[in-house]
Amino acid sequence: MSDVKLNSYRFGFGEEPTDEMLLKLMKEVADEAKESNQKATEFYWNQMLDNIEKKKQIWSERIKSLLNA
């Protein structure tokens, strides 16, 4: 099935999608959801690692100030 035909289809009254259309639509949605999930997971872990580095720096400065007191 061509992408043009698939993209021109609109869910509504009167015309039922074919099994092929539904399969392709579900695959596209699943692919987009997977990509979105991967981006969100990557962002989450990068943010967490950044927070860990910031906390390490804070604690390092606190320890140094206690040792020098």
C-alpha cells in the first residue's frame, strides 16, 4: 500500500480501513512510540548522570572545607 493512500485515509463513518491499512498504521505508531521512549529514556539517564556529578562536586567541596577547618 502506498503511503499516499494510507495518509489520505481518515477514520470516520462510511469507509472501513483494510487490514493492511490497520497493520501499517499500528506499525508506524509502534515505531514512533519506541523512538519517543528511547529519547525519553536517554534524556532521563543523561539528566541523572548530570545530577550525580553535581552532587559529587558539592560533597567534594564540603569534605574539603571540613578537612581544612
